[in-house]
Amino acid sequence: MGIRNPGQRAGLTRSAVLAAANDLLAERGLAALTMRAVATRLDVAPNALYSHVANKTALLDDVLDDRLALVTEPDVDGDPAEGLHAVMVSTREVLIDRPDLVPHYLARQGARGPHAQRLGEIMVALLGRAGVTGDDAREALRVLIVYTIGFAALGTGGPLAADETGRNFDRGLRWLLAGIIPG
Amino acid sequence: MGIRNPGQRAGLTRSAVLAAANDLLAERGLAALTMRAVATRLDVAPNALYSHVANKTALLDDVLDDRLALVTEPDVDGDPAEGLHAVMVSTREVLIDRPDLVPHYLARQGARGPHAQRLGEIMVALLGRAGVTGDDAREALRVLIVYTIGFAALGTGGPLAADETGRNFDRGLRWLLAGIIPG
DNA sequence: CAATATAGCTGGACGCTGTACAGTTCGCCA
DNA sequence: TGGCGAACTGTACAGCGTCCAGCTATATTG
């Protein structure tokens, strides 16, 4: 543009880039989330972003994992089934207003970021306290994750209203938990 | 390219376009499925496709629905729970080797094509014969669909091997069906 | 059978994308 | 104080989906 001075530091930060991308996603959706749009919002040249992020896919990965940091941790000492229920509900709530992010998650065959990993560990611990371990735990984990992510992706797009979808999610989740932790 | 004679009919068909797109998806994945690649495969100029397909999104929608035509219909007079189980298993199998298609499905907030609709109706009928009707049926339908699509999307990408994932899917599915159809 | 309308295809182009390259300049550390 | 590495710039490229205008082989009509 000629307005920005060449070579001058804009004080750009990795987390500033993530935040800008996240905001853009929230305000205008995935289609509007282009590297150029993020750069514009930060008043910076498009390629400046590549000093802080490997590429757009990695950027989206990180935005997703940042998002997962907002999942509220359950009471690890309470009832395990209720703890699992709480984690899944919170996860869905956190993801549901970034619906475009979830297909990306699925296309990447699952999240691998630190926050995603932490959630997985918490769930495994809860399952263990409920007497589900080993292969059983791995299977239960996967079922719960797939179910939750699926519901987050479908968002409120079906024939049901928003709060109906929440109750619907809840109901299926309890069916799964009843199967996972019998009695 | 100057090789093809201008104005000459290539005998292009809508279903030929769908087939080419489907093949490309199977052989080289979603990233390789560009309008230009489809056109090249049909030995045609890229914009010729737009005589048969509204745009790329619609093309993907149609490829998906074509795919759903392959789902094997269950015995409508047998045990409803087994019928539902069979439909979901078949759906997952049909989608699992076009894994890129499923995030697209989710991003579009669910399939709406004729074959998808037919599957929905079959499921509702089975649920009805199991005594699940009205809102309960709509909720059960949604839970089953989300679960199945989710597993199709995650494909075999997790920590489990391919056939393990199949058994894993089966297990969770039975939990859900046990909740939907008690007794 | 001749004239006309139409639908299928073409080359070309537009605006947009992600991102590579090389150069400039700043802040920091020896 | 000198130099080095990191941050940022302008520029550019290849590839994308898709629109437009034109040509022509075919179908339709008189």
C-alpha cells in the first residue's frame, strides 16, 4: 500500500494472529477467513503472517485448539459419569458457535493440539474411575468424541431449534454413557 | 487447447460429470477434485461443466447423494432394531472410502438429496415399527445420523486399525439403539 | 427439404486465493 | 559500536471457480 513503512516492526504476535483469525471466523465465517483478511485486520501485509504461522491449515488447527482451552474442566472427584457428561456438553457448547471449524477438524482426522490432548486425558481418567480401562476406554473415548464433534458440526442446522438440539444431544449422550458405564 | 474442434459436441452428460468427479475423488482425494481436473478427465473445457452442473458445491452435493444410493435397504419387515443397525452400518461403509465427502456434508449442515431423504424415511418407518414416533423419532433419527456420519468422517484416522474402528462403531451404535428402543 | 432456434461447447478473461522470493530495516547482544 | 537474525515489505506466480461472448452441430418447425 505504500503507507506502511518497509522493514518496520508492527509488533505482530502469534497469539494476535490467532485472535484475529478467531474473531474473523466468529464474525464472518470460514469463507471470509482468508490470510489476506487476517492480515488486513492486523494492518499488515499478507505474507507477514507466515513469520508466525506455518500455513493456513496450521493456523486453523491452532484456532481450534485455542477454542478447546475454553472447555470447563469437570470435578475429577465427583461422579465419573456426570464428569464425562459435563465435559462433552461443554465441548459441544464451545464448538457450536464456530461451526465452520468442526468440518476442518474432521477433515484433519481429529485434533492433536495440547488442549485436545488434555481433554482426552481427563476423559480417560474419568473412565478409569468408572471402571472402564484399556481397549474399552479407548473405544468409549472415541465414541464420545465422535458423537460430540458430530453434533457440534451439525450445529443447529437440522429441523430442530437450537435448544431442542441441545436436549437432543443430551439425550443421546446419556444413552451412550449408559452403555459405557452400565449399572 | 486447440485440439478439440470448437463448437463440436462432446456428448457430455450430467451423470458423466458426476461419475468423473466421483472417480477423481476416489483416486486422488478432495484436493485433486477441481473443476479443471474433472474437465480434463472428460476431455472438455472447464466451463463446459457448467452446462450440466450449477457449481462445484452442487456437484459435490450430487456426488454425495449418488453415493448414498449404494446403501443397502434393510428388510422392512424384520426386527426394526436390526434393520436400523443394518442401515447405519451400510451407510458408514458406503461413506468411509470417500472420507473427504463427509466434512463437506457436515459443512452443508446435512444432506438433502433424494437418496438421503429416502434413507431418512426408511429409518423413520423402522423407528415407528419399534414404537418410536413423533418427536422421539426425530430425535433418535438425528442421533443415529450424527453418530454414523461422525464415524464416517473420522474414517480410520484414529489410533485404532480399520476393522477395529468398525467394531468400535458397532459397539456405540448398539448402545444408542439400546437407549432408543428399550427392552 | 430449407430455415431457424437452441443448447453445448470453446477461448479468453477476471478476481481471488495461498504462498514463495528477495530485499529492507529494526531490535538485540557481543 | 558492529553485526546478526528476525520481522516485515513489495512483487509475483500458479491455480482456483466462474462469467462472458461467440461459434456450431443438432433439434424443431414451416
